[in-house]
Amino acid sequence: MKVGIVGLGLMGGSLGLSLRENKLIDIVCGYDINKKFEQIALEKNLVDKIVDFEKIKLCDVIFLAIPVNAIVNILKDLENVSQKNTIIELGSTKEEISKTLTPNLKKHFIAAHPMAGTENSGPNAAVKDLYKNAVCVLCDSEQASHIHQKRAIEIFSDLGMKIVFMDSVSHDHHTAIISHLPHVISFSLANFVMKEENKKNIAHLGGPSFKDMCRIAKSNPKMWSGIFQQNKQNLLDCIELFQKELKECKKMIEKSDINELESWIKDANKLREIL
């Protein structure tokens, strides 16, 4: 089986590293509009070889490891891909992408969201086993032919992923709360602190808790601005609800209600029992 990966950053590069060890796969081809990324991917053995986009379209499985807006834009260029070939996108939003699929593409298109990654980006950030033990959400997979569903499940299972099935609307609602909102908060906190404090104070007083909160603020701007755009309404709803929670906290602090604050914090502590 020949696999092609479009996008050789953290997600695509890490995928290439893992797939090259898959016994079902003969060769992993890579393509990126950033030619420097292609060169690094080849030097770091993230892929077996670099090919042009037309040759990527001939691969048995084509992974789209690119920003969500780029996925939407590239779909028209994949219309002539053989129905025998499986197209798998790895974006963090699904509804907008699903809306742009033609009936022809739906038959061999798999929308997958690997719940994996780091705050770093680019091929130099690629790591082996990034996907291992992570959850992979497959959205609207029943729209694809059985052979393509089976192929995607086999590949993700071989990567050591736990597969969850969900429709695209539900996916975008839940990821807005659990994945996208935390990034909004981290970006906001980082910008707020840099406006209020100088570099010296940040460096001296930025302890582990602050670093943990701001770690994902280092995430790729192009990727996350596209995610925010495509999941706009869900994210706006989440921000509004989160603001209400902050207001509740503010009221308790204003009242100096220690018991209420302690109870509120204890409720938050329970999240660790789930994670």
C-alpha cells in the first residue's frame, strides 16, 4: 500500500514516522507547499520520498494534515482521485468540511480528528508515537464505502489509537468546549499578561502553573485562527458561557465568601477524576 501525506508539519510528520514502520504500508510519500518543510521531512526520515501533488493523488491512501481552511480549499483538486483511493483528513473541525464534500468525494472520504498534538509546529516538532494511545474521532464515516471505513480503522488501530465515532455537528460542539475554548483562554491569558507585565517579571514569577496555562499559547496561529473561524458559533457560545462562570467566581471573591469559594474549587477538582 502506498500512502501520501499532504502537509509535513507536526501532525503529518509524526504520522509519517509511525506509518513507515507499518507492515501494511510499502512506501510513504510526502508533499508540502513549504519546500523547506519537504527538505527537513526527507532529512529526518519522516517520509520515504517527496513527490508532487499529482503523484500524491495516485496513492492508495491520502492524508490531509493541513489547516482546516486549506482542507476546504484542496477538496476541489481531489475530485478526480480514483474511488479506490481513500482520502483521510485530520482537521480539528468537521461540519464546515462536511458541507463542502461532493457526493463523489463522500464515497471515499474519511473525516478523522486525532486528539493528539503538542504546542510545537513544523517538521522539526514531529515525534514518534504521537498518536499512540490517543483517541481518534471518526465523523460521518458511514457515508464512505465500507472498504474505506475499514482501511481507515485498520490504519488508526495500528497506530495504537482508540477510535470513537461521532457525527460532525456533535464533534464540533464538543471540541469547542473541551479543545477549542482552552486555546482561546490560553491565548487570552498570554496576551493579557504581556500587556500588563514586563518580560523581567514574567520570567521571574512565571512558575509551573503559569507555564502550564500558557503552554498551548505557543500553538500555530494559522491553524488555530482557521479552527476558530470554522467553529465560530460553537466557540462564541462557549465563550459566553465561560464568561458567566468567571462572573460567578468574581462575585464570590467580591463577597469574600470563603466557604462558597472552597466549594466551587472542590467541584473543579473533580475533573481530575475523569482525566
